[in-house]
Amino acid sequence: MSEHIAAEVRPSEAQRRYLERGLTEPGGKLPLFDREGREVPKKTIESCMAHGWATPWTANPVRPDWLVCRLTTAGYRALGAERPNGLIG
């Protein structure tokens, strides 16, 4: 997806709820669970990755099937936020 096209796409409400959680976490870490304690749907995570808003960060040795991700620069932009200095991506 080109950067121009990606700039026109806005996160859905579910994607936004997921991505916004990274704004207050160190390094933009995104949650595995929502605020009610339910696992974030893999479809939501994968769609955010496909748009370039999230990227895999680290493997979870306890649950390798879980996608541990962080916000990308494009993810911060999609939320109308600035990427903190010192973050890569």
C-alpha cells in the first residue's frame, strides 16, 4: 500500500480503540487484551499491521501465537499523534 493511499485510510472504531492504547505505553506497545480483559481479535491486529499502523515487536515465548506489536510512525499519524522521539519505525 502506498503511503499516499495509507494516509487516506482511517482506522475503524475497533482499530482505533486498539491503537490508542499504544499512545500511553512505553515504546508504543499495543495490548493483547482489551479494557474488559478479552483478547484483542487477531483480525483487528492483522488489519492494523496490513495498514502499516502496527508492527510486530517481540515474540511471546509463553504464547507464540499472540502478536505482540507496537505503534509505527504511520500508526501515530493515523491517530493524529506525534511519535515520541527515540522510537524507531
